[in-house]
Amino acid sequence: MSELVKVVVDAMGGDYAPQEPVKAAVEAVTERKDIQVILTGPEDEVHAQLAKYPDYPKDRIQVVPATEVIQTAEPPVMAIQKKKDSSLVVGLKMVKRQEADAFVSCGSTGAILVGGQVLVGRLKGVERPPLAPLIPTEKGVSLLIDCGATVDARSSHLVQFAKMGSIYMENVVGIKNPKVAIVNIGAEEEKGNALVKETFPLLKACPGINFIGSIEARDIPSGYADVVVCEAFVGNVILKLYEGLAGTLMKKIKGGLMSSFRSKLGALLIKPALKKTLKSFDVTEHGGAPLLGLKGLVVKCHGSARSIEIKNGIFQCVQFKQQRINEKIGEHILEMADTSKE
Amino acid sequence: MSELVKVVVDAMGGDYAPQEPVKAAVEAVTERKDIQVILTGPEDEVHAQLAKYPDYPKDRIQVVPATEVIQTAEPPVMAIQKKKDSSLVVGLKMVKRQEADAFVSCGSTGAILVGGQVLVGRLKGVERPPLAPLIPTEKGVSLLIDCGATVDARSSHLVQFAKMGSIYMENVVGIKNPKVAIVNIGAEEEKGNALVKETFPLLKACPGINFIGSIEARDIPSGYADVVVCEAFVGNVILKLYEGLAGTLMKKIKGGLMSSFRSKLGALLIKPALKKTLKSFDVTEHGGAPLLGLKGLVVKCHGSARSIEIKNGIFQCVQFKQQRINEKIGEHILEMADTSKE
């Protein structure tokens, strides 16, 4: 049997904490034998939640006490510094001390980003750790990198994102020689803003990635590229518009279907098929967003995540650990640094 | 009767030229009596298209010869300089000489942007003319400003966009006291990239606009704001993702509906309602994108526009002229300049 992967789950992060994180932990250890989950949070509360589930492998869930909770609205840097006994800080420190392989939280994005960098620390050579969710496409999924970690990034950061994203897609998602593209406002090399114009030739010259050029936002949902590289502000707009537009379209369609007797009848018939289709296009179905390039894995799930997303986030950590992603990223980033010195 | 509004239509711009632009011209003058259309392009070709329509008010369509065509792939600045007898340059110069009120084209965006600024010229006080399409939302439409004219814009440009956008929404679309928001990656004032952080307080302090703060991309489709202010790169990503995501979702849904006999039957019943719903959410249904802040109106329609979009673009020009939008923009921009000098 392969080694147990130890994943810390922030029991107090997200809109539905501690219920959903605890439920996810129980489901994860029940479904897979190679996972151990460590829940951080107030002992009483976490145990009260666990008590709801009489039948799960109890030896693979551990509770580590943490009395404080970081709220979404708190300024991240200060929260990390002050709330040393928060579920988030306690969890991240376990990864830092290598008592756990990974950390999953639905809590404050800001605090996770800051905490990941400050408490867990960057891999040698990594300039900025990007937040990189999988987004649904016609063909399956693409990696959107960076979607919120480093606003106003530099071109060298984007090149590292392309590299880390390629390693992730190849090893975690299993896409051989993943196609990398940079988000742009036209297909031609001379198009774009200053950052894209500076980054484009660097990506073209970057060894070991399959760079296919620019991608216009209209081609992202079709799955034209496997790794979609962009600066965090743009990436965040893409991710959130994905969510918002899908939601609005569905509301519109549902409203439209209720407009006549004929369409109401049809709606009844198509309901199961429609539900299945929409599920495949739901951003939350694909687990959380990993913060890449750290000395351990940190995964951010939606604030509104339910147990299924958190569980998928936990499974992602297992794949990540077993595929030795961090070791691979570390080697490649150092190689890149060597090449650029030559 | 109100005065005739003279609109030049680039007969040679777009994927379906000259058929669709000519058809749009015929439809526009047939539907409304207050429009005169001037078609620019090779006389023979344009007349051959017009000959398809025996019955339209011939006195309100005029053909002005232009022998050259600017292709989408041509570098814009050089194309404008060299192809002086192109349908685009000839048309824009008519607006410049006030022989026409407005210019509508489905041709090269780059050439239209450059030509608009260089040939028609900016209104006094306008720093950068933004491209501002109407995008469909749950509530109706919002104005996305800027969606592609000025990449790497400065904060003062964005403040002018907010002002011009407000005037447009109030007078052309008829929304009283339109809500203005800036695209951001969080709701709080301290969130964002350098540009947004700099622009936010300026918008807050700007008189005469109804600034409601940040808008996250997820809230754009719901119609949370009427005027959505952003830098051109981000705006272009939003516009194109709107198109791409809607298309992909529809393909997915159609595929899903063909998956069983039950859902196929349902699909037949919902088809009319679904079609109507999707039409209301089609970016191309809302006419073209005006390039605001010029000494005349320039409207860019999709390269793939059919006559209905071009016709809506022409109608937009009438509203624009009759509501004296340019005069209003001119006054307000000068007021702003005066205020900032105080």
C-alpha cells in the first residue's frame, strides 16, 4: 500500500464551517484508504460535528485544536500575525513543519495567500506562487494561472506560471505535453498590453513548455489551451465571470422555460439531462485552486464550497503528493534559473 | 419631422461584406424615415447589391465611391495612411468634414480606432476615446467601457470613461442616474491592482456620476451596475468571454439534450422558448460598440455581424445624434477639466 498522505483541513474556513469541512473529511477518509485528515479548529465544535458520523475510519481523522478563526473581512497580514491560534495559522504551520503534506481551506483568500507564502514559504527559485484553479471547458478542464495571487505581476513571474502550470496539468490532470497560451486581446504577437508584449517572446523562448501563442478570452471555454497564463487581475475576472455568467444564463433559461405550457412540459423532460450538463460545467465541481510553488501544497476552495468540493480538494492533494509535483517544480524552476544565467 | 440623421456605412467592412452592410442600409431606411445612409465602397459592387432590393426609399441611400478595402490583418496605422481611397477612410473623412453625423463599420477594429482618432479627431478635453459596447444582463443591458481602445490606460482616462458612459446610458439607453462601478477583484476599496486603487478615490470624488464602488466580474451579468468601467485589456477579456462562454454552454446543453429519448422530446418542446431566451442574451443583438468622445459618432460592429446588428448600429447613431450626446459629453468633460484646475 502506498504511504498515507496527510492533509490538514481548516475546519473553520468558509460559509458552511464547520459542517462542510468536517463532512468532507469524513467522506474523504471513507472513500480512500491512502488519506489521513487533520482537522484544525475548536475541539468541542469539531468533535460535535464528527459525532454525527458514527461509522468512519476514526484512526485516520485527527483533531488539532485551534481556538481562533480568521474572518474573510480581516486584513490578511494582520490576521496572520495576530491570530496565531487560528485554524488557518495552526494548519499552515503543520505543513511548514512537515507534519502534514497539504492544507485545504475555504477561508479568506487573502489570509491563505499571505499565510502560504509567509508561514509555509516558497520553493527555492520561485518568485511568486500563483493561485491556479481548474476551469471547465468543452473538452474537460484547463488550468487558469494566476487567478488572484499576484496582481501587477512581472513577465518573469508569468513565465514561471507557465512552467508550473505545465507540470501540474501533465502530472495531476494527466494531459501529455499540455498546450500553454497567454491571455491576449488578439491572436497576433504584436497585440496586447505592455506585460503581454514583454512576456510573449519569453514564453516563446522558454524550453520545456508547449507554448502555442495567444488565446483570446472567447476561446478559453472551448478548451483551446490546457494552461491559460495571465496576470492575477485578469485571471480573477475570468474565473468570476465564468461563475456569474453561467449562473445568469441558467436563470434566464429557467425563466424562459416557464413562459408557456409547452415549454414547461418540455422542461420537465429535459431536467435530468440539463442538470447533468450543468454539473459538468460547474466551477466548484473541480476541487479547489492550488497555490503552487510552496514548500508544501496549499489549496483554496470556494468560500461557499460544500463537502464535495472540499473532498475533491483533498483528493487533489493526494495526487499532488504522489506525483511529486513539488519536487518536479523545484527542479524545473532551478533549471530555468540556470539557463537564464548562461 | 425631425432632421435626417446621416450615417455612413462601410459597405466593405466585415466577414459578410458587401451583402450584409448593404442589406442593413436598405432595412434601416425602410424602417425609419429619419435616416439617410451613405454607403462607401466600390460603386459597381455596392450597386449590384442594392439592385437586389427593388423596393426601398432610394432617395435616402447614396453611394460614395471608394476603391480600396482595409483588411483585418493589416497594421492599422499604415493601413489608414496608405489606403486613402478605402471605404473606411473615405467614410471617416465624411464625418470629419461634417458631411455625415456618424460612421458604422464591421471592419478592422484597429483601423477604426486609429482612424476615428486620427481622421475624425477627439472632442476637446477628451484624453482617450473608449470603445463601449452594450452587454446583455439579467435586467437588460450594461455599458462596458472601455473594451479595447486604450490598453494600459491611466486613472484619469477611466474617470472620463465613467462620465461619458453615464451620459450615454442616461440619454441613449434611457436609464436615469445610471449606476457606475469599476471592475475589481474584491468589493473593498483597498482591493485591486495599482490602476484600480488609484482610480477608485477619483471616481468617488467625481461629481455628477452615481458611483457605487467596485464590481466583481461575477456580478456583471446580473446587471448590478449600468456602467462597467475598466481598462481596455480587462474589458476585452470580459466581452469576449461573454461571447465564448455563452456559445460553449449552449453547445453543452444541446449535446446534453440529445443524450436520451426523453430529453430529445423535451428539447423539441422547449426550442422556441430557449431560442427567444438566448436571443435576449446575444451580444450581437444590441448593435455595435460606439467609440465615444470623438467629433462625430463612430460605431464598430462585430466582424461577423449580420444586417440586424448593423441596422441596430445605425439606429443607435440616430438616438445619439438626436439626444445631442456629443454636445453633452463635450460640456461635461470641459466642466471636469475646469473642476480639476480649481
